[in-house]
Amino acid sequence: MSSKQTQAPDDDSPAGPRPARLTVAAALAGAEGVVLAAFGAYLLVMGLVGDPDSPRQAEMGGLTLLALAALPLAAARGLLLRRRWSRGPALIIQIMAVPVAWTLIGTGGAVIVAGVALALVALAVLALLVNPTATEALGIAPRDA
């Protein structure tokens, strides 16, 4: 047995199976992080070896997106591990994604599809994370009235 298996479970992750809602929310948040990281890497590479109008702007945009990708990835991992702290960052990411999606949809052209996809993912994750099953699985007790 490894040392992790012999330790007592930490008090931040409740016992019992992880609900499917929480798994789906984690997968969607993780997918957002992967897409951000991929686009950031693309911008960074194109800024370094491509011929953008502004190499510095492309490089900085790429680095910014790579840094921003860390938050949804960390939140997704926390949700998978049923860490109570992960719900807050995951909700904030989705709330911030809605105006970004609206802007993409309003831009027109090919990015409309990306905007619609982002809006659907953000709303789905919000719905999944405010569900009482997910909050209970994360050990967040409802407040007494």
C-alpha cells in the first residue's frame, strides 16, 4: 500500500461516490482549460515563428491564455477530487465565460459557432454546479433558513 492509501481521507472531500453531474462539470471545465491552453500555445508559436501583424501581441496573448488555462484546469481537477474550494473558481469561470460567448456571437463570421459552444458549456456547468446533488457531494451544506 502506498502512503496515500494509508492516510486518513482529508476532510475536504466527502465520502461516497462522485455524482455524474460533478464528473460532467469537471470534464467540461477541463475541456475549457484544454481549449484555452491549445489556443494560447498556437498564438505563442505563431508569434515566435509565424508572421503575425504584431509578434509581441501574439506572444503576450499566447502567454496570457496559457496562464488563464490553469484556472479551469485546476478547478476541474478539484471537482474530480471533490474538493470544496473548487466550486467557487469553477462558477466564476463560467460567469466570466458568458459575456465572452456573447461577444463572440456578436462578432459574426466563423466565431459564432465558438461563441454558441462556449455559452452552452458555461450554462451547463453553472446548472450542474448549483445542483443540490453537486453541492452535497462537495460537502457544501445548505444554509438553514
